[in-house]
Amino acid sequence: MPRATAMAGFLSTASYVRRGDATPQALQREATNMSQEICTELSNGLLGDTAKFLAKNVALMNFDGEPPPTNPLRRFDFTKPYATKSGGDVYFPTIKDLSVINGSLLASYLPWAENSGYYIILEPDSGPDLMFTATLDGCAVGYVRAGDGAVRVSHHNIQGDSGTDNAAQLRSLAFATSSVQKTHYYAKDAPKEQGGFYVKKESVALVYGVRKARVWRMYAQVLKRVGKTNLNDGAFLLNITVTSVDEF
């Protein structure tokens, strides 16, 4: 059983088109079945050729500012709201409430908080086969592997006078066999107006844990996010491109 604290999920609901002859119960069953199919697709992709899947697809875990539940195990539902610019899909988690037991895909979740550190212990022969982290836009993640195959994964955020203290985060993960630091992935352009849009560009990262044949493997995925806000009507567009995937 993984051991850690973890935050609750992003409050969101999926949207479905109502047919004139459909009852609310039928629509709910349809929504549930669709989510189950998407969760199975995501799980199979990550547990198959992980690097190939992550070169195109993203599980965008954007969870911020929510109280941590007492269990790191989460049951997520996912939708696919839009495609990536890399030829795949964005899988976006939808959580009905702050419970840790709803949803179709069982996974371990490692959160973040400002000036805080969380860790989770992933066992070789118990618990889910997948682990997700919150999106990294300044944090660092590292892991160390025990002799019995268990893996401790840590997610640290340390702030200095002018933002993330990279040196302090590096020192805090000195025990780790391998780590992903802010300097490995983060970049940000100054926001600007362009062609009727307010444009923000940045590079962020996600870390995935995948267990195959009792061995945990860790992957870092770097994304380029381009957010465009229409200056006329306020509509927001988000383009995501996978720029790299590395096992670390």
C-alpha cells in the first residue's frame, strides 16, 4: 500500500450532449461508460509502450489549493477535451467531489504545496500500477529505490526571495538516485499581445510512475503550453506540445 498524503482533485464535470429521448439515468450511464473507456485507454497506453504513448499524449494533472485527503490512492475519471499538437490527446481528470474513492482509474497521486515536500512509497507487489504527480512548474521530483524494489518518490517546492530556490531544492533531494529539477524543464516567455490574443508561453513537466513486472520506472514528460486569450470575447485556448519524454 503506498504511504503518503495526497491532495484532492480538481473540481470539474464532463459535458455531454443531451438527446431528446434520453433519461437522466441513461445519460449518466453513458457518461460513466465513456469515462471507463477513456480510463482503460489511458491505463493501457501507459502500461504498454510508455515512452511512445507519452510522446503524443498527456495526463494533465492540474490540482492546486485543495486540502489533502488521508490516502494517496485516488480513483480518477478522465475526459479527452482536446488534442495535443503532438498527434495525441489531453487526458483531463474530472473529480465529482473531494472523495478519494470515486472514479474508474485507480492510481497513486503525489501532490505539491508551496514551501512543502510530499513523498510516497510505491511498493513492488501491492497498490496500483500507476502514479501521477501534480504538474511541475517550478518544483523538483526525485526518487530512491530500496533493495526490495520499493521506491520512495518525493515532490519538493522551496521558495526563495525571487521565486523557486533551485539550489535549495537540489540539496533537499541530494539523497535521490535521480531527480527532475526546475532547470531541466522550465521556461517562460513574457506574456504579450499578438494577433488579437493575449499569449502566454511556458514549458512545464509531469512525472509518471509505471510498474511493470514488479519494477517501478519513472518518466519525465516536458510540455510546451501556449495559452491564448481572445481580447475581444475573452475566450481561452490552450495548445499543448510534448517536447521530450525521458526515463530517469
